[in-house]
Amino acid sequence: AQSVTQLGSHVSVSEGALVLLRCNYSSSVPPYLFWYVQYPNQGLQLLLKYTSAATLVKGINGFEAEFKKSETSFHLTKPSAHMSDAAEYFCAVSLRGAQKLVFGQGTRLTINP
Amino acid sequence: DTEVTQTPKHLVMGMTNKKSLKCEQHMGHRAMYWYKQKAKKPPELMFVYSYEKLSINESVPSRFSPECPNSSLLNLHLHALQPEDSALYLCASSQAGLVLDEQYFGPGTRLTVT
């Protein structure tokens, strides 16, 4: 069964520091992978998605993620954190042909001034 | 317009009440979804409608009854809920229900069952 594991339920970084949120997937076939962000009291917003076109995916708000098949990883990064990045981040996976997303447990990102 | 709207924003209901949640999108999307999200947990898929037909039901109890009157509207009818059903209910839509399609989420309805 496909699943995603997000390492670290809570990550705290200083403003201006590198953001690294980890996501590993388990799938017997190449999956589609997504990162969503959820701000307090809001729905989810897509940051970026991997659909096998390119291993390095650039998203909104300066975020990017790299698909590494050998490591079964799809970690999310941002070179310089901003206070507005504080939110909950979800990695999600979907198999080709399936119509549903399976979300990881989420990582809460806190930005320290 | 890339907005999915949900009403009401908050709902408190007793275990014997009947209520409905409403979701609307005007992006021409043909797939719509209901998710349930408990506090500090990821969203869990409940139902998927594709071209106004129910395509996925994730073994949701019958006290939750979805309805898709047309391609822009999605309702979730609630009856005889339990306190453990208290959660944030999210609606989403996507262009055609393909896994490549981005899902656009509404802000959710926060439901409390007393």
C-alpha cells in the first residue's frame, strides 16, 4: 500500500534560515507526489507537485522539492524562511490511475524572529 | 475565480439534529471531494464525485450522506451524528478528477456535535 512518512511533526527555524521538511514515500510504482500547506483556520493550498516531468520541482512562495527515487524521498526546501511561512505542511502521494490522495501526518513549521 | 466556498463556517448540532454542509465552485471542475480533518491530523478522504456521480465512498457511515445536485454544488447531509464526528469538514474540487489535477480546497466547516 502506498503511504508517505513525514519526519518531524514540528520543525522550528529562524527567520532567514533554510527550511527543510522531510517526506519519504513507499510505493511499488513511481507515484505522483504533492506538497500542500495549511494556514490556521484555512483549507489546503497546493505548493508543488511531482509528476515525473522533472526531478526538481519549483512551487509557489519560493519553495521547491527534489524527487529522489533512490532514497524514495521528496523533501521540501526554501532557502530563506519568512514569518509568513509558519503553517502546517502536508506531503501527499497518489498512484497513477487512482483518484485519491494519501496525506502524511503533517509537519508544523514555526518561524522564530 | 479559483475559489471553493463552504457554508456554514461553523456548525453546532445535537445528536438528533439533521443539518447540511454546502460547497460550491465555479471553476468548471468536474470532480468534487469531501474530506474530514480532526485536530492536528491530516485530511481523510470521505467521498469523491466525478461528473456528478459518486465514484469513491471510503466506507463512511450512513449518517453522512453526500449529494451532488449539479457540477458546481456538493452537499453533505448529516443526521444522527456522534460527538466523535466533530471535526473540520473540507470540500475540494479538481478539473477532471485525475491524479495529476490540483485539488482546490475550501476553508472548511468546523462542526461540533454535542
